[in-house]
Amino acid sequence: WQGLGNNVYTADRWRTGGSLMDVAWIFGTDDLPFRSRMTVTNKSAGNNSGLSQLIEMPSNEGYGPFPPGAQFVLSFWSDTALTASGSTVSVSIFNFSNGTFIDYATTTLIGAVEGPLAGFTRYAYSVTIPNYTFDPNYAVSVNIFQGGTPINTSFSFTGIQLEPGPVATPFEHRPVGMELAL
């Protein structure tokens, strides 16, 4: 996908964030545990560009697994070390009915937990869900951005996992049928 603006859905329900970018879904042939990956290329000087994935809250069950103060670990393989802040790697509470961010979780880089392998390293981030009041229109947004970078700066990532607890565990490879049943 070339010349994408903000809030455009791409592969696997990842949506763009930023003013202008190219997004590629690439199938690798290297030794990474994942054959496909996303590559984001910034096409607007100095702007923040990347992708977000929304995790819906249970509409009738309150906070579900995301109550205020809950601890999670976000991990993924990337060819670029990305910092943890509101402008790069972050987790937030997002109101999908009006497209606004409610609050950002405290997200801190733990560091590299695997690799390097084929030019990629698996990074982990500690996440603490912020204090917010539940609303059935809210979702948890996982945001992976490269920050303000020069034109044609790219980064790739794969194997994204948000899991409860303080430690990044190996990625679960579940059959498609099990995923659909869940």
C-alpha cells in the first residue's frame, strides 16, 4: 500500500497512524519464527508513522482482562530498536466510536529478549494499564511507530504479542481453528 494517510486499515486489521506512509506486508525466507512481517516507510519529513492494532473490550463484561493497573508485556521482533513513549511503542485506551485516545498506559522498554536473528531482535516492553472508567466503546490500542524520522526511513516488525504478567514468554503458535473458536 503506497501513500497511505491516517486510519487506513491494512493487513490483519493493523491501521495506519501518521500523515503519509507506505506499508508492505512481506513474506521472508529467513530463520525468523514468522514468515510474514509488516514494513512501514515514512513518506513525510519528520512525521511519526506506524501501525496500531485495536483489541476490543468485552461490551457486557466490564474491563475484561484490562482493568486499571493490570500488568502486561508487549513483545515483537523488529529490525529497528524502538523506544517506549507516546510517540513510538505504546499501549493506550482508545475510544473507537469517536477516534480519540483516552489515556496512555505506562510503557517502558525492558530490552532485547531474543536475537539478533536475520537482522531482527525481539524486544519487550512493560505495560501498566492506566486508570480509566470503563466504556463499551473503548478498546486497547497497541501502537508501533518509528517516531519523527526522515523521508524513506523504514522499519519492520513481526511476532507481536501482548500478554499478562511481567515476563515475555515464547510466542504461542495456535491453529487457525482454535483462534477462530476463541
